[in-house]
Amino acid sequence: MVGPGAKPGLFFPTLALVSPGDEVIYPDPGFPTYPAMIEIAGGVPVPVPLVEEKGFSFDLQAFDERINDRTRLIILNSPANPTGGVMPLADLKHVASAVKSTTAG
């Protein structure tokens, strides 16, 4: 896909997938467009703190507290803007496992 920067590549899927009241988890600090595009789609922005000591990966305890059956989308940005952090494989597996547990049943 070729586009005029990253914003349309993030925004159009958000518009397609998020309905009013859906929650969207996103990294914080992160790209300032995240909460705005979520709100424009009618969603509820749900920030998850990044932990500097973990290379700016998700605070997994905070992530686990925020994911629920209203979570429609999770934004993962690795390497992250603006921190440059890269999410470790173990953290990505944790997120994938949480998604499977939340959507099962």
C-alpha cells in the first residue's frame, strides 16, 4: 500500500472496524492521532502506559486491566513513535493470549 503518510493507513481501518462505544487500546505515550481518530470513529480511547524500563513496551498489568469484551481494536506500534521502543516477543505473545482469552466464548 502506498499512501500520504501513516495517518490514512491508521485512520481508515479504525473507521471500518470501530463502532460507537467500542473501546480501542493504544500505547501512551504514542502518536497524537490515536485518541483523535478513535473518537472520530465513535470509539472510546483507552491508553495503556509504556514502561521505559521495559524498552517502552506496554505495562502488561495495565493492559490486562483494560482489555475487555468492549475492546474492538488494539493499536501496536513497534518500533514506537515517539519512543523508538520495540515490543519484546514475550509481550506480544502476552497481548495475543489476552486477545484469545477475551474473544473465546
